[in-house]
Amino acid sequence: MMIHQYKLNGFDIVLDVNSGSVHCVDDVAYDIISLFCEEKLTRDEIAETISAKYPDITSEEIFEVFEDIDELKKAGKIFTSDIYEPRAYDLKNRHTEIKALCLHVAHTCNLDCSYCFAAQGKFNGERGIMSLETGKRALDFLIENAGNRVNLEVDFFGGEPLLNWEVVKGIVKYGREIEKEHGKNFRFTLTTNGVGVDDEVIEFANKEMHNVVLSLDGRKEVHDRFRKYIDGRGSYDDVVPKFQRFVEARGGKNYYMRGTFTHANPDFTNDVFHMADLGFDQLSMEPVVCPSDDPSSLTEEDKKIVFEQYEILAKEMLRRKKEERPFTFYHYMLDLEGGPCIYKRISGCGSGTEYFAVTPWGELFPCHQFVGDSRFKMGDIWNGVTAEETVKDFKMCNVYAREECKSCWARLYCSGGCAANALHSTGSIRGVYEQGCELFKKRVECAIMMKVAETYGEEDEN
Amino acid sequence: MKRIKTIETRNLKESLKDGGCGECQTSCQSVANQPCEKVK
């Protein structure tokens, strides 16, 4: 059994890890559940301990809490056991269909962002752009390997995909021609730095792209610190008006602004609020992932600030929602009622099994962050996935493959984390990127608190 | 006064029976928030 308890923003929250149940409790119940977890005391001894701490609480009231806990146990909502581990090992033997491709249509970029994992869009290799023929073959490859899956995702990525825009449009056109006959539904998406956005791009993307990710780091001085043209000029003044036109014309379809924060701006909520004040309401702001000796890397001191910032962000979002000017934050969009099933939660993001990145030359890699690392080349779109051992490694890259994850309360929210981050920080895809874990857990605590606040009002009534 | 209030959540053990269709979107942390295609 595993329980996670924490107090945040006036709420006492109890999370039953294995069932996914969330309970909002008062201080008395919080302490009783905590003593139950220790499994050292009898119920009479627990009642005695609680009476000593809360002299106004009657013994009858304490035993009422015991009864409530017993009822919840019977309903499978508290102190439940983990029965999922055997399923995780079944994953290794199951056949997986491919349901998503990240098409690197351009290994080149018109910006030179120093923190970019793609290194000027070239992924430490040659510049290159994908041909229409290769793009079409990628869609055929996806359909051939998708089994009965209906929804297929294709993301246009780079580098900067707008530098190969005619091919992007050609690939979409081809997809629309073939999807019906195969009983499939392509969801095309686009990730762009905004420099090449014009009216024609906006019109086409708003018609065909299921989602768009628009890169903006927030305040002008923050954005321009890293997101520069090759000649050193910042790109903020160029891209912000384009993004505003893009989003306005999108008419409610999915998009989100995606920023990166670094050692230079651990006070990143100011950048989130800046984006909200620019009129954007679907936002994401991610901590930079880089070697710890990199000057933009977050330090231990930064981390304390970032933790506090996540709380500030959650409280401000609740306030703005109340004022009817809400915005969403990617990591706080926790779907408790309609979220993913347990199979999804224990198998993770799908990189190297259900999801592959395709280079301009048609090579396959486990995901966009592995592109350029020849150890992880897994085949190509003409001959298929040939690196069977690597596939097995990625199938096993789940929550239960890591000792640290087995005892972590957040494991069914993060699904074991990002394989690329693990590789870059520990040298193994099955390593644990500790800084990422700490930030992730803080975000989940904030997200659950927001759900509790939305359900039971701004402040806990107890 | 009820001291324990429970928020409605998808029961993960129940999802052993009704989950696994695989139609959900792939997910990049750079999982928990995506809506299940069946439930939504």
C-alpha cells in the first residue's frame, strides 16, 4: 500500500497511489491516516495519541474517522496494494503498433538558440531537408505498422519545419488522400519558432493542424537572451505579433505557447503571466535540461525558487479562473476523472515502441531527443525497425524497471519519466533524472491541490 | 462534519478491465493529463 500526504494552500491532501484516489481531509483525519501508515500502533493507541493532540475531539469522533477509513478501504479507495508490476513485464512480450511519428522535415533553423538540444537544428550532424517522397513513405510506413489503431499522429518538427513548408503541405495533402481508404485519422501537428509564420501558414495550419506548439520564452529580455537569429538579434519583436495573429485566427483550436526557463529566470511565473497578459491562454513553461556544468543549468538554489514559483503559479491560476480570465498550464491539466488507464501509466510515453522520430533521410530514432546519436538508430522507413534489442530496451523502460520508481508516490503520474533526460543525466535510458523527478513531483502536488480547490472552494472549509 | 472528502477519480484498478485500447495520444513530458479517448 502507498499513501502520499501533503499540505498545500490550506488543504490537507491524501493521495492513494495505487487506486489514484484523492482525498481532502481535516487535520485530525490527516494525522490518523499518517499513524495508520506507520503500522506501529493499535487503533486504541492511535485514538489515545490523537486525543492528546486534539483535546477537543471526542473518542466517538475519532472512531468515526476509523469507520470512514474502513469504508474507503472496502471501496478500494485507500490503502490499496500495487498489483500492476506483473503487467509491466508483460509489456516486453506484447506486440506494439506504431501510432505516432515525429517528422524532422528540416534539420536546419533560422534561429540559433544556445540551449537547443538540436544544436541549430542540425542535431550535431549535417543540414538537411526531407523530400516529399520521403515524407510520403513515412506516412505509408506508419499505416503499415499501425495495426488497428485509428488515430495516428504526425508532428512536423525540426530544426524549423517552416523552412520546408511546401513539403509539409504536400505530406498533409497525401495523408488526407489516403487516410479514409485505410480507415485512419491523421492528426497533424506543428512545432515552430514563429519566424516564418505568415498569413498563408496561419490559414493552412488552422485548417489542417490538430495542434500547434509556438515557442516563446516569456518576457522580451528573457526570450531574446537565448532565442536569437544567427546574427545575434533577438526574435521577440518579430514572433510575438505573428503568434498573436496565429492564435486569434485559430478560433479555439488547440495550441500552446511553449517556453523554456533557465538559471537566468528561475522566477519563471513572471514569464507565464507575461504570456497570459499578451492574450495567450494555453501555456507551458519547461525547465531547461542540460549538463549541470552548463551556465544555463538550474542550481540547487534555483530549485528552491522554482518550487515556490510552482505554488505561486497554482494560486494565481485559481485566482484568475475565479475572475473569469483563466489560462491553462500544461503540467496542471491533470485529468483525474477521464485520465489515462493503468496500461498507459505503466508503459510511459511510447518512445521507441509506439513513437519514432524520422530524420530528413528516413532514419528511425526512438524520439526527437535521440536523433543524431548513432547508438540509437533503430532502422529506416523503407526497411522498418531492425534494432530489435533496442526496441526491447525501450519496452522495458517503464516505472517498474527502476528501483527508485517502485517506491515513488508519483510513479503512476510520470510513468517513469523521460528516457532521453535519463540518458543525458545518467548515461542510461533506465537511469533516474533526479532533478526532473523533484520538479515533476512538485508540479503534480500543485495540480492535485488545484483540483481539490476547484472541488471544495478556494480555502479548505475544515 | 465529514472529515474525509473524496474527489471523483478514475479508478486505476478498474481500468485494468476497461483500459488498454491504445487510442490515446502519445505523450511527451518535455502522461497524466491526457484525456482517455474512451472516457472523454
